[in-house]
Amino acid sequence: MYHASKWGLEGFSQALNQEVQALGIKVTLIEPIGYTTDWSGPSAKFAKELPAYDHVREANSARRSSAVRGNPEATGPIVLKLVDMEQPPLRIFFGKGAHEMIHAEYDKRLAEWDKFKDLSEEAHGVLPVA
């Protein structure tokens, strides 16, 4: 649910940007990776663990254990730089490694879309000429 809500926020931000840009309103979605916060600490609420998800928890734990967490105090000045920009980005990643991670993800997506391009275009169909 955590990642699904982030995905929804990305779509919402993109749609909002398209709606309000003509009004001179700028939208920037900050997409941070791991920082040294209480994200999974004592304040976190956890659901009952299901054995079917053991492999997911193990993979996430291994990934997090090797990650170098960012300093949340470093983000404030960068947010202010974004606010002061004439043309801020719609999306920006905060944290080292995010750029590489998203490039790998989009390479996979592009490869899949390219693989099924013919099928996709076939689904367009052609209307009969009246």
C-alpha cells in the first residue's frame, strides 16, 4: 500500500501540473529514497506477517541493510532552491542511487512496451469507412 500510494501521488501530481500550469502554478513532486528517519521505527504500525511474504521481507531487508541512508537535514535547503526556481522540475529524486534505480526500471518498461508494440497497435483497430 505504501508504494501504491506513492504511485498514485505521482499520477495526481502530473495531472495537477497539466491543469494549473497555465495559471502560473508550478508543481514539483519530490521522490526521496531512504533517509535516517523513524520510518520503520517505534512509531510504525505493522500488519501481521504472512509467511507467503517472507521472501519479500527478506529481499527488502537485504536491500535496506546495504543502503547508505541520507541525512534529512540536507533536504531543506534543496527544497528552498526548488521553490525559488523559475522552472522547477515536475519530478525530482532526492538521494544517491535513485537515478540509477529509476533508469533500470524504465529500461525494463521500455523493453516490455517495445516487445508488445505490434500487439498494442493491433488493438487500435481500424474503423470501417462509411
